[in-house]
Amino acid sequence: EALEVVEDPAALAPSAEFSASQILAVLRYREMKLWANVVEKNTAAIRQGATPAAAYNSVLDLGVTLALAHGERLCFEEFSKAVDKMSVELQQTMKLLLKLYGLTILEENLAFFALEGIVDRSLAEPMRATTNKNCSRVGQVWRCFEIGGCF
């Protein structure tokens, strides 16, 4: 599926709830933005006389970042689809784990999202609090599975 072009990145700004759909939207935006940067820089290098190999090498760091962004977005998206197909009993826990994974990606790339105007400083603390809350809840469920008798 093609990633849509977003004219106003601030429109993607998640609320303090950080829903899965909001997280997916910003992950898609990051991937699209990185693609655009790779194409722009590669094209500029070729126009300045670089060979295709040299142009590729000049954007290798961006290419690696793009590959990581693509993998993270794809994993998040497919994980979300898989969770939707799970039994109701599993969905609750797996949705927490999905959100935890997404928030971890957002936190690790907070500088990018802040520079793009998607996440501002006022959401950084709620993001950390939501991540910690979800981590704690996933930990409680895990301990429940360890001792048995969860369901």
C-alpha cells in the first residue's frame, strides 16, 4: 500500500492517549519523509555528477534509517492486524503490548517527530507516563501467566 503524502505533519499529532491508529499514522509519515529525503539527496548527487554508486553511498546512512523505519512501521501494522484477529481474551493484553511497542518507537525517535512538528514537548512527559503504565500492565499480565490462573 502506498504511503500517502501528508501536507501538514502537525495534523498527525497524537493526543495524550496515543491510540494505535495515531501511532501508525506517525510511523507512516516518518517512513514517507525518509523516502523523500533519500530520493531528494540521491537525485541531487547524480545531478552534481556523482555516479549512481557514489550517489547511493552518499545516502547510505539515510537508507539504513529508512529501512529501520520501514521495518518498524511494517511490524507495527502487521502486529495490529494480527491482534484484531485474536480472541477477545488475548486482545486486551496484546493491545497493550502493541501500544508499548509503538510508544517505544516514538520515544526513540522523539527528536525526529519534534522537528517535524508532530510531537511537541508537552506530549513528551505523557508519552513516558503512558509507556510506563503500559509496561507495568504488561508486566502484571506476564506475572499472572507465570503463576497461572489468569483466565
